[in-house]
Amino acid sequence: MNRDSLDALIAHESAALREAFPQVSWCRAQLETLNEGEARRYSVLLDIRLPEHQSLISGKSKHDPHAAVYAAFEEARNQLDEVARRPA
């Protein structure tokens, strides 16, 4: 696992999320390592804040940390799409 490439990927995905959803005021990502016997899995927890709304989003765990980043941000986009469709 190359931590620099993971940090760059998280920064890129965070910027893309903020571009797609300008109402996002905060986005923090935390990579979690899960040990399942001899197998190691990764999950990313996102703390996303919008005006008067906070979401804690966890993507599905993956064997590859980069895939875990993509999964978490995909879940975040899906949830933010739902929030955007709700009537004000």
C-alpha cells in the first residue's frame, strides 16, 4: 500500500465531490484496516458536512485500499444525490 498515492486519490475524490456538490463544506476521510483472519480488508469512513446536515458514510470493505476509497466516494455521491432530490 502506497500511502502517498492513497492520499492523492483521497484528495482528488474529495475535490471532485466538492465540485459536483458545492454545498459540501467539509469532507474528511479515514482509512480503516480490518483483519479477517489472514486476509486484510480496507474500508473508508467519510465525514461529510453540508449546511445543517452531516453524514457519516462508510463504503463497502475491499481487499484493495484504493478500491475502498472509490467505494466510499461512490456511496457518498449516491447519498448526496438523494439529499439534493429532497424537497426543501
